[in-house]
Amino acid sequence: MRVFRVTRAVILGGLFALSLSLNVATVAFNSVAVLVSGAYEAVTGAASVLGGLRRDADNKTKKIASMSDDLVAKNRRIASMSDDLEIRNRRMASMSDDLVVKDRRIAALSEDVALRNKQVVGLTDEVTELRQAKTLTYRGQRRLVGEAVGDTTTRVSRRIASAAARSAGSVAAEAIPVAGVAVVLGVTAWELKDACDTMQDLRELDLAFNPDTSLDPEVSEVCGRTVPSGEEVWQTVKSSPGKAWASAREHLPDLPELSMPELPEFSVPDINWRFWD
């Protein structure tokens, strides 16, 4: 009986020591904890705490990896959007430079209008000096001096007002890449026509006061100018942009030096020139 008690005590003590050692090993060594957790789940069929934590950690790791991939994709999209924004900013800067050039062109036109107004004022002063001649032959008819001057002034003033409105109203359209060439050609054609008509009006008024005066060669020169086609302009710009810019600077000295890039292939819209005929 005593032997049985001793044996039981030894067995219980050994089991206690084994249990204590296993608990210590489980806490101290991760491999033991994993082994014990796997054995527990295999025997009981229930999830252990360590197994649940590992599966939760695996799920979170996968989720972090997925979020990292999404973040990389979003960063790539942001980089692509930044490149597009930079390209658009460059285009806006180029359009701004074009607008500056157009503003300078308008200023030059305004100076030309002021010069023409001075010419009209000069003719008006000449009429004042010749008040003794009450009538004269104007455009093939006998007219009063005031009527002849008033008719010429009205013609020129209306034409100048129309030209100023046309130039100011077409600036934005002229800045449109490629298609703006057609607008520039149209406006230029009207400017040439207005200049020719104005010089002819002044010529008629001059003939009324000086019937023996000869035709000014500049009238024929201005009225004989023609506007090139859109394809001709574009070909000139493509073949020799520097020469085209230098030619413009001869008439607009305020234009800056410009280094032209290589131009791509484009087609220019056709313009209906019937008004010029």
C-alpha cells in the first residue's frame, strides 16, 4: 500500500514537472508553442489562441501587401497626372507668349490708326485753308468742300472702327494652335483691303483739291499686295521659321529673339477669299 502511494506521488510529480516544463518551453520557444498549438488543434479540432493570432497576422500581412500595391498604383497615376499637368502648363505658357505678341501687334495697329487719323486731320486743315473754293469735283460730282471731307472722314472712320474691333475680337482665335493660322490670314486680308480702300479714299479727296496730282506709287503697291494661302504660310514656317520671324521683326521691332522648334505636319483650314475679288 505504501509502495502504491509512493509510485502515485512520483508519477504525479513527474507529470507536474513535465507540465511545468512544457509551459515554460511554450512561452520561451516559438517553435514549441507552434508545435503545441498544432497538436491541440489536431486533437480537439478547435482553433488555438496562437493559431488564431497567426492567421490574423497572415491576413493583415496580405491586406498590407494589397494596400501597398494599391498605393504604388495610385502613385503611378499621380505621377502620370503630374506629367499631363506639366504639359498643359507649358501649352498655357506658349499661348500666353502668343497673346503677348498679339497685344504688341494690336498696339502697332493702334499707332497706325493714329497716324492715319493725323493724315485726315492734316487734310482737314488743308480744307480750312481753301475755304474760298466752296465746291469741288469729288468722285466725279460737284460737291461742297465740307461734304467731300465729311464723306471721306466717315468712310475712313467706319473702316478704322471695324478694323479695330476685328483685330481685338480675333486675338483669342489667332492664338489657337494651327487653326489660328487661318484666322491670322483672314484678318490680314481684311487689313490689306482696308488699307487699300483708305488710301483710295484719301486719293479721291486729294484729287478733289489737286486734280493734276499723279497717282502715288504706294497706292498701287498696297492695293497690289496679296495674302498667301494657309498651306504656303505653313510651308514657309516649316522650311525657314527663323527667316519668317526675322521678317516679322522688321515691322515689329519689339518682338524678342525666338528659337523655333521643329514643327510637326499639320493641315491649315481653307479660307473663302471671295470678299477680296
